[in-house]
Amino acid sequence: MKTRFLAVLLLAMAAAVFSHGGAAPAFAQAQSQQEGIDYAQWDRDASRAEKVLAEGKATTPAFDTLRSELVDWRTRFLDAQNINSSRIKTLRDQISALGDPPAEGESEPKEIAQRRAELTKQLNQAQAPSLKAVEAYSRADGLIREIDQTIRERQADQLLKLGPSPVNPVNWPAGLIAIRGTLVEVGNEIAANWDNPNARASLRSGLPVTLLFLTLAGLLTVRGRRWMEILSDFLAQRGRGRGRTLFSGIASLGQIVVPTLGIVLLAGALKSSAMLGLRSERLVQMLPMLGLTVFTAGWLGGRVFAQLGVSHAILTLPPERRSEGRFNSWILGLILALAMLAREAGKVEEYPAEAVAVLTFPILLLAGLMLSRMGQLLLVHVRADTAEGPEERSYRNRVAAFFGRAAIGAGLIGPLLGAVGYAEAGDFFVYPSILTLALVGFLLLLQRFVTDIYAVLMGRDVEDPENGGDLIPVLIGMILALLALPVLALIWGARVADLTELWARFTAGYSIGGTRISPTSFLTFVVVFTLGYALTRLLQGMLRSTVLPKTKIDPGGQTALISGVGYIGIFLAGVVSVTTAGIDLSSLAIVAGALSVGIGFGLQTIVQNFVSGIILLIERPVSQGDWIEVGGVMGIVKDISVRSTRIQTFDRTDVIVPNADLIAGQVTNWTRQNLTGRVILKVGVAYGSDTRQVEKILMEIGESHPLVMVNPAPLVVFQGFGPDALEFELRVILRDINYGLSVRTELNHEIARRFAEEGFEIPFAQRDIWLRNPETLGDRPAARTQQAPGPFLPRQSAEPQPEPLDDLGGDADGDGDGGDGPR
């Protein structure tokens, strides 16, 4: 880091020293880059490409060659668009520094006008090379688009081309004649080489090597796969350690490598015999690829439909269905190999269309049948897996059901199209579907492999059913799925040129306003922002652990300072990263201004809480650890963030309070300045008690408690004459209000004890009950048993109203003199 910092510093100093003489080197560099591009040759190549496109008679390989040349030109033009970029920016800044040009009819000082004209001329000269490169880039890009469109149109026409029907008996002899002719030609080539003395001499001289190759090829091809299968099963059943199934899976790759190596040795033995001709040698060259296809399909089916050797089953199927899946995988591998062989033989021998249709249709029909059976197995898995976990696996099962139904549909539609005569369309439905299922199965195995590796690294058994729920393996699986998308595109007919074109456009970036944003810019932004963020966190950690603990700042202030440093650091990291990446956001200022109005209304509450949080962190009316009461919530402040404050109540629950409530509402802070606080205890004594003696006892109780402060001293207040008792208050100031509840409890216990000793009665409230119409109470039960209740009639104002009776012997005239009774 120090070395890089020193290098950057030296470059900055050099730029400052040579800033006045930087124009000439910049133009020299631009001139050298311009000289590196031969625009005359480019004009000839572009004219030739336009002529070829206008005629439209070139073959597809010729178009691909022409396209590659144009792509090379386009790349050079893209690099040349950044010529003099720094100088152009400097000149524009200089022109802007001169101010706005004078309006029509106005003038400006002669010196400024001359300087503006000189700078404008330099700007035009500096922009000329890049503008020329931009124009050439547009022309090359347009020609590439035309070539791609032409090739795609040809592919679509070929896909929809109607050829001879393979089910028409008239075309059958053509297929038989073609295959017989190929076999006869291969036999003639071998016979001709055998009749050649030189060829026989080469065979005799290389016979030991040939026999050795044949022997090794036979062993590796016939027995090699079985040996690797035994090794894999041994590791899965009898291996030790958490990763035994993981090691078994790695060892199972030998089921592909070993027999394929045997096929390679077989092809080498046949070539070394010197008995092959041109046709047979070209077919023999395909043997390694054909063997790799067959053995890979068998290995993939053996792992996806495995009985053992994997940590968890990929598909939920009964044993007989698993065996069927493995058998179908082998057959599909053989079908793909035969299809490749038939296609290559047709190219070598130049079979007629009728012969190609007759020879390839049985392979297509068998491929569609096996594809449909694979789709049925997927549907069986979906039904079985849904019965076990309908909620947890619903999405995965929906995807599997889609693939199963699509495989069945493609297996039916492809052979039907091939039978009609649309051979290319039939192949398009069947063979890419088979390869897609193979790709999905490989991704599932790879995901399981990653999960097992993660489990081993975490020290868990790979057979633990909880392994699949970790986040990291799931993320890796998503990345693998994204990386498989280009392969999927190639399977379904996309050209490599299409993928490279997408990648070229991605790396070239996109223009937003006057700025081109590319992956390089994005990567620079991420790296610089990550460094700034890391430095910010490092500075916060140093302040938290080293600097602030040695100061006299309270914990709340320390938290506020650390949070402020974090927000400022992240803001500066964002600004520096955007500037370093070369992203000019000035063109987005108008859009940002328009959006800010709507965002302001939509995020009004969030912004209000954010501003309130900043005020809390700066003014600190409430600090961490304070005992506060706001909005009916009382508790201890545990954390103050920018948006909200977390308060822990005394029943140990966390309450999140928006910061706006702490700023705009009424807040009671019990421990802001100090911990002292007042406790008021209310007590009542019976009428007739000695009030002075009560006051003396309460004063003694207050002064005797150790947490009650002497200055100010406790105070006893005779509040007045209540309805039930003589009311007193004991007011004390505590040294620590946090012990208010315990002090209140202890003082109440002491008051009850002393009052009992002195004989003071603490009265309780009494109430008189008045009954209206008491004479009806004795007759109501009898009336209920004798007759049903009559209808409810409202009382008439003319009826006589009985006077209230005093249940404690009051006056009959109702003046209420004796109605209260003893209290």
C-alpha cells in the first residue's frame, strides 16, 4: 500500500510539474495512435464487406471470416475513441472558465475573445481523432449487425426447410444405397492398403506397438469403467471420515477418463496399422469424441440416478425407476454418438437429402422415445417429492415438472416433424432438449458437490440433511447456473460469435449522458469504495478502542462521534470512487432534481427521522444509558441510530422509537444531568390523629434512609383534609434515582411499621349504599314464580316518588344531616 501511494504521489507531482507542457505530448500520442490505424485499408475492407452483403451470395463460413475481420477493426476503433480525453476535458474546463459566450448583438473583451477562439480551435483539433474513430466504429458495428442478421435469417430458413419424408418408401433405397456405398468404399480402402507392399511393411514394423495399444484399449474400455465403479462404491460404503461420499464422487470421474483413454488408444492403434484410407481415417478420428459422449452420459446417469455414492439422492425415485434412468442415460449417450457419426458420414460422403433423411430418422425416433421416458421419470420424481415436502420444495418441483413436460412434448413433436420432412426442425426439438437435461443434471451434481465440500470444510458430515440450507452453497449454485447460461445458448443454436458479440458490448459499456460506463469503471468503483469503506471501519475501530476511551467524553458522545465518522467516511468513499471511475453524474443532475421532489414526498417520514437522528447525535439531549420517558414508554436508552432509537423498558422489552418523536415530542430524561431525583410518598391517617407526631415520624423515616440526601433535607407536607383521611406527603431527594422503586418500597415498609407501633390508623375508604324502592325487594321473587312479567311501562311523572332512606338511621325528612356516618 505504501509503494502504491508513493507511486500515485510521484505521478501527481509529475503531472503538476509538466502541466504547462502537456499539450504537445498529448497531441503526439494522439497522432501515434492515429498512425496505428490505417483508415485507407479500413475503407477498402468496409467497402468489400458492403459489396458482399449487397450480393448475399457468400457462404456462412465466409460471412464468419468477414465478420471476425470487422470485429477486429471495431475493437481498434473503440480503443481509439479515448484519444486525447484528458486534454479535451482540460480544454473544456478552460473554455468554461472564460464564462458564457456573448449573446447575439453583444461583445466581449478582445483578449477574452481571442483566447476563446484559440481554445476552441485546440478543442476541435483534439476531438478530431476521436470523432473519426467514433464514425468508423459506427460503420463497423453496423456491418457486423447486418452479417449477424443475414446468418440468423439463413438459420431460420434452414430450420423451416421442407425436405424428403423418411417414411415415404420411395426414399428408402437411397438410404440403403448410401450406407452400402460407404461400407464398400471403406473396405476398398483397407484392401488397397493391404495390397500395397509399403503399407504391409509399415504394419509389420509397427505391429508390436499396435498390439500393445489394442490390448490396453481393450482392458481400459471393457474393464476400466467397472474398476472405477468398484472403487467408487468401496469409498462410499467403507470409506472413513465425513467426506467419504465426496471422495467417492471424485473417484467416479474415472468412469469417464479411463474408458475414454481406452478409445483414444484404440484410435491410435488403428492409425498406426497403416491400413486406413481417407474416409476410414476421418471416421476413426471421431472415435474419442464418440466414446467420450457415451461414457459421459453413462456417468451422468449413474450419478443422478445413483443408488449410493452420493450424499443425498438427486431425485426421489424408487429403485426400479433409478435403474430405468441409468439405462435410459446409456441409450441416450449411444443415440447422440450415432447422430454425430451419421452427420459426419453424410458430410464426408456427400449423401443426397433422401439418404440423409432415411438414415437419421430412426435415430431421431429412438431419441424422442428415450427423451419422453426421461420426462416421465421427472414427473414421477415430482409426485414422490411433493408427497414428502409439499411446502419446502414446491418451487423446485414446479421447475422439474416443467422440464418433464417439455421433454415429453419435445420427444413427441420432434419425430413428427422429422417424419413430415422437417428434419432440421425435428433435430432442433429433440437433441437440444437431451443436452439441456444433461446440463441440468450436471448442475445438480455440481451443486451437491459444492454443498459437500462446504460441509467438510465446516466440519460436518456430508450426509447431514441440514447441509443444503446454508447460504454460501446456494449462492455458489446460483453463480454456477448463471455461468451455464452461455452453454445453454450454444445448445439451442446460438453461435460463438453471438456470445462474443454480447461480451464485447458488455465490456464496451453503455453511454449514460456523456459518460460511458463499462465493467472496468464498475470494477474501479467497487475496489475504491471497498478500500474507502475498509479505511472508515478501521478508523472507527481505532477511535472506539484506542482514542476515545482515554478522553472524558461520555459513552453517548463517543457513540455519536463514531457514527458521525462512519457516515462521513462512507460519503467520501462514494464520492472518491465515482470520481476515480470517471463517472460524470453532472448530466443526471436535472433528473435527480426532478426525482428528488417525488422522493421527498414519498420518503418524508424517513428523511424527518434521519435529520432528527443527526440532531440527536450532535446536540445529544438524549444519550446512551439515559433513563427517559417518551410517548408513554419508559426505559433505558440502549442505542441511537440515524433513523431510530432503541429503548429497553424495565420489563426487558425493546421499543424502537422514531427519532422524530424524541425531537418534536415531550421527553422526560430522568438521568440527563445527574442521577439525583425526588420520590414522593403519599400516606393518610385517621381523623383525630396527632398531626405533629405524624410529621415527626415521617421526618425520622426519611432522614434514616442511607440513599436520602441530607441537603436538601426530606420534607413532610400536610396536604389537607381528604374525604377519608388526613393526607400527608413525604418528599425525599435520592442520590441515585435508579433505586427509586426499592427506596419507595423500603420507606413504605418503615411507615407501616412505625405507624403500627405508634397506634396511628391508616383508614380506608367507606361508601354508603342507597336503595331506591326497597319495598319491592321482598315481593319480586314471589311475583316471578306466580306470573309472567308484564310489558315494560315507563314511569309517569305524576306517580309519587318514595324518599331515599338512610341505611345508617338518618333523618326521615331527607335533609341528609346524618347520612355520611363514620368514615
